[in-house]
Amino acid sequence: MKKLSENLDSLFQSPDFDLYSDAKLVVGDGREIPVHRCILAARSPFFRQLFAGKEKNRYEVKELAKDYDVGFDALVSVLEY
């Protein structure tokens, strides 16, 4: 597991990270965060349900977090965790 974590970490730190992502989360100011649907779905029931059966690849955070204003830095911190 440690080796897998190290390999995933190296991918996330790669300048080519965008090339490997298969979806984007878009925050209120329009900035996009490239994400990996498979990894998020494996780690989170929320994302598993969100991605299930959908071919969509762009998700507006304001639609997902209805009552909350989630900023770019906060979302990046959560995703890094």
C-alpha cells in the first residue's frame, strides 16, 4: 500500500496531472480542478454516488454543495486529504 500511495502522490505532483484526469470540479470563480473519478469514487461514498452511471466530466461545486460556498483552496485541501 505504501508503494501505491507513493505512486499516486507522484502522479498528483506531476506537471502533466491534467492529462491523466477524467473530470473537473469547477469552483465559483471558474477555476477548474482536474480529478480522477475512479480514485474519488473509491475513497468517498459521496463521489461514488455522484459519478455512478454518469458520463458527465465537468461538475459545478456550487451545485454539489448547495448551501455552502466552497473556495478553491479549501476544495484542493479536501481532495489532497
